[in-house]
Amino acid sequence: MRRRMAAIVAPVAALGLLLAACGGGSGSGGSGLQDAGTSGVKTADINEQPMDKVKDGGDFKWPVDQLPDNWNYNQVDGTVADGAYMDGAILPYIFTQNADASVAMNKNYLASAELVSQDPQVIEYKINPKAKWSNGRQFSWEDFAAQAKVLNGKDAAYQVSGTTGYEDIAKVEKGTDDLDVKVTFAKKFAEWKSLFSPLYPKELNADANTFNKAWAAKPEITAGPFKVKSIDPTAKTAVFERDPNWWGDKPKLDTVTYKVVERPALADAFANGQIDFYNINNDINAYKRAQADANAVVRQSNNPDYTHLTLNGAPSSILADKDLRLAVLRGVDTVTISKSILGQMQKDTTPLGNHWFLKGDKNYKDNSGPYKFDVNAAKAALDKLGWKQSGDFRAKDGKPLKIRLVIPSGTPISQQTSQILQSQLKAIGVQLDVQAVPSTEFFKNYVNVGNFDMTLFRWLSNSFPIGGSKGIYYYDPKNVNQNYGHIGDEKLNKLIDTAAGELDDTKRAADLNTADEEIWALGHQLPIFQSPGAFAVRKTLANFGSPGYANTPYDYVKIGFVK
């Protein structure tokens, strides 16, 4: 189960099979997977093939953790990564991400997109006249205007999952005609290319009830190379088929079938021909199964995927005290966790030290120095805060230091990580109460609403550090966005705002690293490790595998099977 990408970063429940106690697997050369973020890892590994080498037709069987609770990705219950992957087949992404994290204008939807003024910042989009919605209506500036109005966060009736960038827009106007869109910003937003992807029809954004509920069962209007053929919530499948009204290059596949498959069953489902790939998800057993399957090949790239621990600083949580959060975090040995999960697959088990940039990014800097694992420092801080040791655990004023960690059930790697955390925190006198909840309820009923003290899942990031992650770290009591732990302060908000308005790339990266230092100082969340980015893929698949950053959207037109 995954969450957030595109203009929003995607959370993912940390799923996978339990690590084997025996020795690790290895690649064909016996060296295992390459270390994430190093020169040995490809930008993308997708068996790239020219279109004339790809068969016409076929059904691509795609495993998902869940069908979206809402097919409106911008609604709080709809912002899941599986939903974003599906959206790429049926909805407009006006800018697409390349494997190296650069972005490109999507000519299927836009004729041009230009910064026509810096002060005030004005972007002019010219829509491709061929672009039409499935209801027959031509794209219009009104689609942009409606989306900007809904996502600016001013009307709480719209249950939006993110407002980044849209909240900075002053107005959206018609230009010379309905295909000419002029967006004027009240405050500069450097990552403007992250906006309007996916773009939704104005009909969805007509009113709050429509926005929140109308697409709960299915997408009502589409505009992509594929369209919805069927959605079966009982069978937990969704089938997309070629849209004959698509004006771009014809897709190679006839259909894409998305099917919910439990993580422990992925390797068997692949072996039985029920699915055509699966994410290895930091799992040594899945890795070994892929190596042993004659129909599979392991593909690896620098995939923007990392595991972390989110803390809850809301008044209802025992971790509302910042100093307590920092003391507890100093008792977490992320190196040991990384070695336990990744050590049998790759050599580098160095934990992440940055919340904005991943290893391999030129802007990556480890800012975790003052907050690294130190048992003695953690114990001293807890003593100073009045949490005194009483037997195995600590207490203060008769209240035990007991923290509730919420994880999804049926996720053995999450369970293994939580067991390591229990042992580590017990060493400093902290009792960790692990609560496994149904995976279908994990985000909706627990993470989204702050029903936890700690929780463990993965973030999938993208080409836009601010567009993707501002909503996680910016604190606005009136609009949680993705700041599920309600942690932040005005200092951090100002640092993020400064970065968001800096049009110079180098200066903006430096601003973000300054903001990252403040995120660490607040005890907001703890990055643990970056995924190796390994996927088991059917050998006959073309133009699909481990995509790097080129998954927003996937290039559905080129995906297919080799001739």
C-alpha cells in the first residue's frame, strides 16, 4: 500500500516478506544489488525498445496494494501512489518527469508553457487544440481556473490533500481565447511546473460535494491514451482499455489490468502468470524468488523511495513535547535497522540524513549530525525531562512512557522493523506498543487523522522537492495537508516559503538544506533508509521496469511486450 506522488509525495505502507535468516541473495555476478545513489545504479532500467520492436496488443497485468478510496487524487482519501500510477493512463499530466528527475512539457496537452513575467510571476499555458475530455468537451482555461480555486485551501469544505503552489496563485484568467491560460502568482512559486498534474475537468471541481464524493467509485471523465473499461471492487480489479478518441500516439497495449495482490503473494502470482512485475520492496526473499524465476529479470534504478518514522506532535499525543521527541529519536539506531532490512541485498546501509533530497541527488547533504543515535545522550535527555527509570521502563508523575506505533497488518517488514524499534527503545526505558491495524484502514482511519504516536511507512518522492514535500513539513493548524503529526513552527514555515519563492536552482537547494536543519531540530520525522529500487519484471516486457523518476506518469503509450 502506497501513498502520494506527483505534485504530492506518496506515502506507502512499508510492505514485504520477512527477511530470511540465512545469507543474502546475489546478482548474476554474485555482488547483489548496487548501492542506492551510486554511479553503479542506472538512471532507469526499463528494457528500452523502439516502438517497431514492440508487439501491438496484449494485456499488461499490474499488481496494486489497493484500489483508490477516491479516484480524485487531490481529495485526501484519494492521494495514494497506486492511484497516481493509474491516473497516468487516463488523465492529463501537463509536465512529465524524466528518469533523471528533469521534467518536460507534455505536447499531447500543451502547445507551450512559458514564464512570461517574473514580477509578478505569470505563467502562460497554450492548450493543444486536439485535447478533449471524454465527455467531448475541449480543454479550456476554465479547467485550470477551477482546479486552482479548489486547491488554494481557502474553502475547508473541499477536503484537499495538498495546497502547495496553488495557495500562491492570485488569479487564473482567459487569454486570447479559451485555449490560452494566464496564471498570475501573488507570491513567487519556483516549482510551477509541478502544478496541474494531473489536471482535472472543471466538472469535478464544481462544488465541494462533487469534489469530495463524485469520483469515489470511479473516474467520471478522462483524457488519456486509455479509458476505464471496468472497475470491480469485489474482485478488486480495474481494467483500462485503449481510448479510440485519443489524439496522441497509439498505445501498444490493448488493456492494462490492475489487480490487488497481497505483498506475500506477489512472487507466486508472478510465477503463475497472474501479474507481470512486482516491486521487490527491500525484501531479500522476494529478491531471491525473482533471481530463481526463469521468466523474471531484476531491474534496478535510483528509485525515489524511502522508509521513515513519522511522529505525532499533536496535543493528544505523548510526543507533543519536542524535547521528548528528540530524546526518543536519539534512541533509534537507523544503521542497525538498515542493515537488518537491506544488508543481505546491498553493501551500503547508510541511513538517510535529509528530508528533501535522496542519496544520488547533487543537493543531498546529511543534516542529521546533532540528532544521530546516541543511547547515553537519549537517557540523559529523558532524565532531564523528568522521565525516570522504574523497572524496565520510565514514568513521569505516575504516567508511563508508553508510545503507540501504528503499522498495517499483514506487512512483515513493518513488523520486523517495529520489533527492532521495540528493543532499541526499551534500552532507553521507552515502552513501544505496536498496534497492527487492517491495511485497508491504515491511512484512512489512522495516518490521515493523526490516530497514532508513531507510524511507519514509505514516502515516494518526485522531481519537485517543494511541490512534493511542502505539505509534509509546513504547519498550518487549519489545513493538515500531509503533516499528519501536526509538527512545525513559524520559523520552518518561513524557511520553506523562502525556498519556494527562490527562482535560482542553486540558491533554492541551499535554502531547502537550511530548512532541513530545522526539520531535524523539531523532531518531525526520522528517515531510515532509501530503497534499492529493485523490481522483478517479466523478461518479455518492453519499456517498463525500474523507472527512476519517470513514473509520474509512466509512459503508457510505449509499454508493451517485445516481438
